[in-house]
Amino acid sequence: MSAPDTLLVGDLPKEIADGIVRDLAAFSVGFVRVSDALRRKNVELLGSGTLVSAGNASAILTAEHVINVLPKQETLGLLLWSGSNPNTVDTAGLHFMRVARGADDAVGPDLGAAILSPSTASSIAAQKSFYNLDRRREWMLTNPPSDDDGFWVFNGFVRERTTEELQSSLYVKRFFYLCAFGGADSAPEVDGFEYFQCPVSIEGRKVSPQSFGGMSGGGLWQIGITRSKTGELARRDSRANL
């Protein structure tokens, strides 16, 4: 949003914010390890990812260090929508790709992807959506929006807010999905990679997680907002910087 028309997160109408959260959730997944422990299933959060497509390929874009900890044999658990059990996919239908990893974890880059077989992608597409990178590639390369155009949303699963409780002799584990709205500051380009810094305000720190572990591999989205001549706010297309 340009300086003459500064818009605060609190000014965003609830119906628009709720629609953004719902739409971004359609592209988001959580990675989990499912194992047997003490005669019951144990589900451990490993990281987050974003469903994307390019050319004829469908993939889960994530962090390279998340790829390193994912199960490579038998099954991989995925958090798609809320339900009594995580979805599992056969790792035989996955190809793990390490895209880029810097020597300094604090600097990056840290990019990886799980390339999905057509059958695995089709199974996931029955419940989720894949963000088409080809459709927006030319737009983003030739006419990228300014950093202050609209809001930035960082989304994924927060490990520290996972809860577990006993209900009617059953252990129920819930995973916390976060969509954090705010702004982004550009950081220096490093080895051809562009970076953004998303500071947490003093007020935001009162309610934000102490640790963002589990959100590794999650998406960073730029959401354009327009204001009509009568002052009404509306949303433009989601622009992904993942």
C-alpha cells in the first residue's frame, strides 16, 4: 500500500481477512511423522509446505532442512484439512529435491521440494489446491509489485502450539495453523536470492509464538488490496513469494 493510503492490519474487514486465510489454507500442508508408540499412533509435526504446480509437475515446496528430516521410506503423513487422522502418502510416489542450501543457516537460501507422482498429486488435489506458478511467472518477473503494496501473510503450522489431551479414553492431538498478517522489509540480495524480513510489532509479540518452529517451509504471500473511490476495500490476486 502506498504511503498516502496506509492501511493497518486492524483496518482489514473480517470477511476479507477470513477469505484470505481460507484461500491460503487451500495451498498449505503440514508434514508429520506417524509412528506407533505405546499401543497408539504418535503424530509428530516436522514442518510446513505449499502446494505448487509448474509445467507438468506438481510439488510441495518447502525448506531444504525440512526435506532432510522427512521419512524417505514407507509413508509420509500430511496435514490437509482437519480430521481424525492425518493423511498418508506412499514415499514411493515422491521425489525429494534439494533446490538450494547456503553455508550459513541464518542467511539462506534454504529451499527444497517434494515432487509428487501424478497419482499422489491427484489424491491430494481431491482435498487441496495447487498454486500455478507458470500462470504468474511472466507477471512476477516483468512487473513485480512494490514491497509495500498490500499485506504480507506468513502461514504454516506452529509446533509449540500443538496440544494433546485425553478425551473418552482417546488421545487427541491438535495442530495449530497460523496465518500472520503484516508487512515485509526488503533485505539485501544474497547470491542471486531476494530476501524479505517480516518484523513482529511490540503489540504482536504479546500474542505471537515464542518460537516459529514447525513453520519452516511455510508460505510467504503478498496480498494486494485496493480501495474504491467510495472507500470500500477489495482484494486483488494473491501474489506468492514463497
